Amino acid sequence: MAAYRARAASRRERLEQREHRAAVGGVGEALEGRIEREREVVAGTGDGAAQRGVDGPHAIIGRVPSPILAHNAFVRATLTNFFFSLSLNGYVLLPLHIHALGGTEIAIGIVMGVFSAVGIVCQPLVGPWVDALGRRAFMIAGTTLVLMASLLPLFFDSIGVFALVRALHGVGFSVYFVAMFSFVVDLVPATQRGWALGIFGVSGFVATAVAPLFGEWIVRRLGFRTLFAISALLGAVPLALVLRLGRGRRAAATAPAPGWMLAGLEDVVQRHMVVSVFFGLGSGTIFAFLPTFAQSLAVTTLSLFYTAYAGAAVAVRVFGGRLIDTHGRRAVIVPSMFLQASAPALLAVVGILVTRTSTVPVVPVLFLAGLLSGGAHGFLYPGLAALVTDLAPARRRATAVGVFSAMFLVGQAAGAFTFGWIAHALGYASMWTILASSLLAGAALSMGLPRPAPARA
């Protein structure tokens, strides 16, 4: 009897072991099948990320949400953008050198304005080619062109050469920016896109703030030629970083799809693109005329305004950027447009109530205006960029980025040109009032922005 019970127990034990192995085997097969299916999804991802220069590990980022800063490709792209912006912003002080060479204000305006003019033309044109041929080649071309142009002032020192340098910088920046921005959009899932684009943009903000400070120190002690040499040296860093990015798969297309120019024109009249013009209008006008407005009120420094502007823009992106993803693009864009309009409205009040001999403290008001406009900028650029790329088909992302950036530049250029005439004819108080009214119209227009379905990672 004891022997019978022992044999029965042994049979039960063997049966349980077989069931356990079968269960584990089934789970293993299921897991293996799931992993294989995931590999197939990445290998044949529908958004064409891999085909546009994003390899498998990067393409899977678009499927499996994870902390953005944990991905080396995103960190490298952000670091590349910092050094690229640092190199270009060394030329912020170029007007001083042009003046020393005998250039007039007209010459300064032409040399400095050619950069934006070239960008307005080039960026919509380069976008379709970036979509067709891939991101990496254009990132390399853009950084190389900027580096080569930055070497020219080391051998030639004339106003004409600097006009050529800035024109080449405009082309190089346009090619690089459209490709790099699209590359970053490809890297991250749509559910993290707004915050990621904001963090990526912080690198440019920091470079813009740091470059003039160090540039002034270098010019005072070592001269402009040393500044140009350092800018060229810094320009080699983003090229080296871009060369380390993965090659990805070769693009299938060799040219933009037929009808790309007509499609680009259709993009221009989209509501979100027109809102981008109003955004650029406010940003460009404030930066163009605040220095002379402050001078008319006997304010000798604007450092607090620029500090408040940059600090607010960076802070809202770092600490509030996730709102762009969690609450939706429109929910952030609309109030930010109204917030941007409040800054020139505040400046209009100052222009009406304060005179040059007034004892009313103006600097705190300028600081507040910097906080308002900087905070609005911090949300608007990544919010609008995320909306633009949400609404564009994956195969036309770079095209949409190019048109969006060009529309923003159009707004900036229009503001600097149009409101200069208004300020000359009517005074600063009227100019700020008209600008605030224009931005309110843009804010009202933004209320009709579409609410795209929540993006899926």
C-alpha cells in the first residue's frame, strides 16, 4: 500500500512538472512571438522614420514611451544644436565691427537682414528635399556650410565679405534647422513631442544668452578676429557630432513627390501657419524696438528684460512643457497668444503715461514685460511646432517644419519693417497699441485652431 501511494505521488509530481513546463513554454512562445512582432513593427514602421535616417533603436522610441533624456540620440541632437547656435550667435556683435569698418546703418541692416531673408526663401524649399532624401545628409551639409562661411572672416575683412558670410549662414542654418528639427520629431513619440521640442529649443536659448556675454569679453580683450576664429572653431563641434549620428536606411526617393510646390502653398494658408506669423510679429517687433523705446525713456540697460525673457521661456519649457502634451496643443497655444499680446499692451501704457523726465520706475515694468513675452514664447514655439507636425503626414514632416519656420521669420521681418514706419510716424505709444491689437487678432484667430485626436505613442 505504501509502495502504491509512493508511485501515485511520483506520477502526480511528474504530471505537475509537465504542466509547469508546458505553461512556461506557452508563455515563452507568446513572449517570443510578441517580441518578434514588435521587431517587425519597428523594421516596417509606418511613419517611415527608419527610411528617413532613423535606425531601429530610434524608431522604437516612437512606439514605446520612455524618458526623453534617456535616449542618447536626443541628447546628442540637443548638444549639437547648442554648439551650432553658439557658433552663429557669435555674430550678434557684427554690427559693431561693420560700423568700425565705416559701414552706415543701412549697410548694417543689409548685412544682418540677409540672414533672415535667405531663411524665409530657403526653408520652405529645402523641406521637401529633406523628406525625400533623409535628414542626416542635410544636417551635415548645413553644419559644413556654416563652418566654411565662418572661416572667410579670418582671411578677408570687408563689408561685402560679411554680407556673403551672413547669406551663407542663412542657407546653412536653413538646411541644418529643417533637417535637425525633423530628426528630433522623428525620434520622440507624439505623446512627448511638445515637451521634447521645448527642451531641444532650450539649447538654442541658452546659446543665445551666453554667446553675446562671452563675445563682448573676447572683443574687448582680443578683438573681432579672435571672436570670428572662436566661432569657426565652435562650428566644427556640431559637424563632428552630426557625423556620429546613425546613418539609418537609404532613402527610397531621389526627389520630392510631384506637386510639392502646390502642397507647400496650401500649407501657407492653414490657420496654424497664419497664427505662427502673428507669433513672429510680436517677437520680432519687441526685440527690434524695445532698445530704442527704452532709450527714449532714459533707461540705460535692458539686461533685466532679456534675463526675464530668457528665464521665463526656459522655465515654462522645463517645468511646464508637459502641458503641451497632457492638455493638448490648442489648450496651451490660445492662452499663450493672449499672454503675448499683454506685453506690448503693458508697454503701450508705459509709453502713454511715462515721459523721459518722469520719476515713475520703468525698469520693473520692462522686467514684467519680459516675463510675459518670454513665457508666451516658451510655450508658443514648441506648441505650434508640435501642432504643425501632428497635422502633417509623416512623409511631409520636414516640409511642414520648413514652412512653419519661414512663416515665423516672415512675421519677425514684417514686424521690424512695418512697425518701424509706425513708430516713426505716430510714436512708440501708438506703435505698441497697434501691435497689441494685432496680436489680439492673432489670439482670436488661434481660438479656431483644430483639436487633433490625442496622439498615440
